[in-house]
Amino acid sequence: MAESDLYKPVKAFLERQGFEVKGEVRGCDVVAAKGEALLVVELKQRFTLELLLQGVERLALTDLVYLAVPEPTERSRGPGPWDKRVVKLCRRVGVGLLTVSSRGRVELIAEPEPYQPRKNHKKAARLRAEHARREGDPNLGGITRIKIVTAYRQEAIRIAEALASGGPQSPKTLKAACEAPRAGSILRDNHYGWFERQEKGIYVITEIGRADLAKFQTSR
């Protein structure tokens, strides 16, 4: 669908709401008026940063700004108008969002109204805790396809190093010696296959643990 193909369905949609609609008015794709209300719609073949920037510029003219794009198809690329992140972004900057189907049906996805996203305090607390527990800065920001060194992994490495050098030990001993408050659960859960219980309350490092520890020490 060309941008001009979106115009008639959007015009009809607004006219049903009592607006007088005109196209291409002083650089705006669609301008609609009803009494004192002034509404602007920008049309694009898909949702892009350029479209969003246009919408933000139009907010200097009116609070009623909408972005209109075709309904996405299986061949559409990039984030679509139904993507929750796109909807949140539009709502965050205060612009509305419309989609137009190939049959001319217009669907309202988001209204142009003030929006304050709810903070996820649990996730924020976990983020802060991970940042505080992580020792140094072991990861390069933006990396992909490489295992991230988390605070949990750093703790497990310290435990593995202590077992490799000091032999079998208890979680209580390791907790104090390695600054590993989660030593008990790390040893029990054994996510990496590094630890093995030798007897009740006593753990040793496995061959997998020694091999992985050697790789880690070589990469440092």
C-alpha cells in the first residue's frame, strides 16, 4: 500500500467522528477539524523512526496527533504497529496509532494521551542487586553469542577456585572464605556441573569444573 492509499480510509474514519478532513495542509498528510479540536495524521508505509519523529514535530501544533500505517503482513519487516514496544513508545511520547487494512478498515491501536508507565519495582530491585553484587566489569556491553558473566557465575567461580586449591569443603566454610552468601544453593543446584557432593555437607570440584575453571582463568 502506498501512503496515498491510506488517506481515504483514514479520512472516512475521521469523518464518521464528525471531523472535516483535508489532505496535505502545510506539510501535514491529514488535517481534521471539529469545532476547536484540531487533529493531524501522518501516513507511512510502515512504522519507522522517521514517522515517529514527524509525529513528535506535529505535537507542536496540536495534542491530537496520530500515526497511520498499513496492517502488517507476513512479509513485513521491522517492528509492527501491534508490537507492544511500539505501542508503549507511541503512548510514551503522546501520539496515537492507527492501522489500515487492505480492505480499508481502520483500527485504533493507541490514543494520543499522557501516559506514565508503571514502574516494575521487583525487576528494578533485581537489576540493582545484580549490579551491586557483580565484581568489577567482566562483560563488554553489546556482546552477543557469548556467555554473560553474572554475579551468580562469579560466585560459583570463587567457590570452584576454593575447592580446586583447598580440596573438599562445606558450604559454611566456602560461604565465609569466598564471599559467597549463596554457596549452599549454588552447590546444591549445580547449574554448571562443577560440583559434586562427596559426603553429607562436603563438596568437591568435578572434572568439568576444573576444565571450565582453566578456560576462565586463561581468558582473564
